[in-house]
Amino acid sequence: MNAPPILRPADELPRDGQGRLLLKGLTQSELERWLVEELGERPFRVTQIWKWLYIRFVSSFEEMTDLSKGLREKLVELARVDAIAVDAVFRASDGTRKITWKLDSGAIIESVLIPSENRVTLCISSQVGCAMNCQFCLTGKMGLRGHLSTAEIVDQVAQTRRMFEAEGHISNIVFMGMGEPLHNPDNVIPATQILIDGEGLGLSHRKVTVSTSGLVPEIKRLGQQSDAKLAVSLNATTDEMRDWLMPINRKYPLAVLMEALREFPLRNGDRITLEYVMLKDVNDSLDDARRIVKLIEKVPCKVNLIPFNPHEGTEFQTSPRERVEAFRTFLASKHVHTTIRETRGDDRMAACGQLGRPGEKMPKRMTPPAAMADVLGLTAPSSASPREN
Ligand code: SAH
Ligand code: SF4
């Protein structure tokens, strides 16, 4: 790993309501400090416990048979193995699974397991709901109900491995479930490092991807403190359009965001992924494609075009396939590496951007630019909404 080891103050480590330490929320350095300095155990116990958690995926301390009985009893009293509980598993016809989890708080979150020919991807959540209010996103309609702890994030991976081990290792993790991961960096960054830890789950740093709507200071922090890869949801090519579709743009407009991407530290051969949800007549013209080429000058990146998944109540529509293809062809002609994401699992509402249920108190809808009102069949606004400073 390149990023320095994470060692948070002991009082910042995740605990349950009874004060028990949630072990899957600790980096290896933090587990070592607790076991050795607080419990007076010998250092080799750290590796033993780490392996039970992330190689054997046990669900209780009783199963950790190479620990002394005394230590196991102490651990039962002071710590917990599982941080979340399986609520339900849904299977889509293409093999995709949506797993819903129950948190101690009673809230329900989701992960999506996507097996394909050469990889198994798990899409995980970082928050309950999301505060960013992107206009095309179902999770955005929930508003933010809470941040997940490091343990609640890591345990989505550990327990999914436990359940689906027979179907092959999870090779890729994407933070593209519910929530804006960089709105919860204190928990997400340690979680990325636990997933990448070579003595445990051992995911390649190239295969753990944090996707963000564009929180610039936290993008910088991710670059310094985590080995994970970065994906950014671009979704629009002008500030006017992005201010509407993704209100976070009012705080960090395109020029500021792209500057942060140019400065993002990359290892040899690594690239940032730019995600672009294709919305019919909103952001899918060749002028948009042209503007992308300009925006990404000097940003080592690839572009992933995502077909919009419609959900109830949305005013947006999926771009026709020909338009997505034409968009890709144009980008490719300008030497931009461009892929089109295959839509998976939509018969069970498990596709990306469909996670969650709208809340009773929905965040307010943003006023679209005047030119968009006609396209979407909305009443024309009297003027564009003001920018935030
Ligand atoms: N908050 C983060 C990660 C979760 S959203 C982010 O915004 O990047 C994961 C991806 O799903 C983002 O690229 C987002 O733009 C996209 N998305 C959201 N709603 C969608 C929808 N209805 N159809 C297709 N993609 C969607
Ligand atoms: Fe949040 Fe991402 Fe949805 Fe925007 S697209 S509301 S940042 S989850």
C-alpha cells in the first residue's frame, strides 16, 4: 500500500450501543494497538483474528479455535464480529443479487452483487440515503438519514463473501450503492484500506473504486489517505446544466472539479473513471460529447456511459441506444477511451442509481434551466435558480 497506515484515536473507533468494539471497523494497525496495548495480548493474535474475519469469514468468536478460551471470552464481552445483519436477498434473472442489510439503528441499506464472465463486482453503500439531491437519482430523493460506520461498510463485503463464496471471490468493489462516499470520508477511507489489506480481503487497489459526485476537498483527501481508485460522476458538460442535475456543482463547479482531477495522484497506468448517465435530450448531444473532450484535457481518464435507469416519478428518460453509440463513437474518434455500461439486475430494482425508496419528506426539486423545461414537459421557470456561494 502507498497511503500511510490509518491509526485513529481509540475513541473514534466504531462501537455498538453497548460499547462493544466493531472489529470489522478497525484497520490492522488499530486492531493491533487495541489487542496489544489495551488487552495485553501478543502481536501474533492480530494476524490470527484478521484471518478469521477476512479469510474464513466466521460469524462468532467461538469459531476462532486457535485463540485461547480466555481470550475468546474476553472478546465476546468487549467486541463484536458482525456489524450488520442480512435482511433479505433478491435474485434477478441475470444472476445479479440485491442484498438488503439491517443496521443496529433499524435502517435498511443495500449491496448489489454482479457476477459476470471475468469478474464478480459488489456495489456497496456508504450512507443511508444521500444529501446530494441529484435530480435523476432515486437515492437522492430519500435525503440523508445517516452515515455508515467503517464496520458497516466493510461488513457488506465480508458477509457477502461468506454467503456467496461458492460462486467465486468478489474481485471488484465499487462504492456506487446508496450514498455519497466522500460525504462520509472518515468512515469510507479506513474501509477502503481494510478492503485492500493484503493479509485479509486483499483486493487490488485497482479494483476498489470510490465514486463521487464531486466533493473537491475530499477528492484531495482520498488521494492522500487511500489507495482506492477514483470515479467521478460527471453527468453534465456545462455549469448551467450540472448546477441543476447535480446541485453539488454550485459549490464545486466544473473548472474546480476538473482541476482537482488533474492534480489527483495516480500510479503508473491508472486512470480516473468519469461516469456519465445518459439522459435523453438533456445531456446526450454531440455538443456534450465535444465539451467532454475539452473538459478532460490533461486528465488521465476513461469515460463510462451509463444508460439511465428510469424509476417511478422521474421526469427523465433513457437515451436511445443509437444516441449512446453515436456519443461513444465521437469520443472514441477523439481518442477518449469510452465504454457503455451494460444494465444489470433491473428486474429487481437492483441496478445502480435505483437503490432506496423515496422518503416521506423528499428534498426539494431544483429548477431546470429554461431550455430544459420544454424537453421535460415542465412549466418554464421564470429565471434560472441562483448559484450558491
Ligand atoms: N454518490 C456517488 C455514488 C453512488 S451513485 C456518485 O454519485 O457517484 C452511482 C452512480 O449511479 C453515479 O454515477 C450516478 O450518477 C449513477 N446514477 C444515479 N441514478 C441513476 C439512474 N437512475 N440511472 C443510472 N445511473 C444512475
Ligand atoms: Fe447521491 Fe450519487 Fe445519487 Fe447524487 S447520484 S444523489 S451523489 S447517490
